[in-house]
Amino acid sequence: MTDTASLPIAPARTRRHRPSLWSRIRPTQPSIPWHTIAGASVAGALTIAVLGMTGDLAGTPILITAFGSSCVLVFLLPDAPLSRPINVIGGHFLSALCGLAIHSVLPTAWWSFGLSVGMAMAVMAAARVVHPPAGGTPIAILMTHEGWEYLFTPVLAGALVLTTCALAYRLLLRRLERRPGARAPRG
């Protein structure tokens, strides 16, 4: 009789699990209910319209392209830390400040675009007011050769209007959630 304990054990063939293509590319974010998507989309559209109309009435533009991506955050993800009012206002203001500082001392070139965005990222992070859409603000400043007045109009004025609209939207959501028979709060 052969002692099986003394026989060498062949390594078990292990098959590596290779994830399917779909599991690699599928969305990882949780789904957003359709009523939330519809409400946020309407709120974002109205906010951009309000920014445009307010600029027309004031005789000076207060709408910048980066506010479109800010609307995505503040309306679709209103409870996200990056959507907080201080992040929206502070992020755009500090990014504009960085863009204007770079534009005032350096020529507009591929490397000054990169430098202005990198500086804006560092300043937002250091001030703890990161707002990703604000990374586009210094690019707009360098591309359009804006002056220091751009810091207040359209950037600060527009960020304040956008934040006011976002706060009104959040207040409306809270009131709707408190109604009898209302759906459970988003999670």
C-alpha cells in the first residue's frame, strides 16, 4: 500500500476569472429615478435661461460655459459635497482669479492654459472648495482675453444666481418629500 500523504500534490489548475467586456464598461453610478432626472433637467434648463435673461436685463453677460456643467452637479447630485454653495461660488471665483492672474502676466499659449487650470485645481483644493466645472473657468478667461472685471461679472454674479436657483430647487425637493404620500427621499 502506498502512503498517499507522501506523494507530491499536483498544483490545482486555477482558472483566472476574466470579467466580461460589459462588466468592464457598464455604468458604475447608481441609477437616478426618472422623476429626479426630469426635475433636475428642467431646473438646469431654467437656471441657464435665468442666467441668460438676467444678463440681458442687466446689459452685461453673467452666463459662462462652465455654469452648464455646474448645473449637472447641483441639480442631478444636489447632496454631493462638490455641489455645496461654497464649492460652486468659491470654486468658480478662485478659478477665475487664477485664470486672470496667469493671463495678466503670461502670454496665452498651450502651456499657460495648463498652468492656469493646474493652479486653479491647487487653489481650490487648498481652500477646500473643489468644484470640477470651475476648472473650465480659467480656460475661458485665457481664450477670450478677459480682464479683471470678469471676476465679478459674470463669474461671481453668475455663480450667485446659479447657487440661488440650486438652493430654491433643494428647498422645493424637501417640501415635496414632506408631502403626505410622497416618495421616499433619494438615497
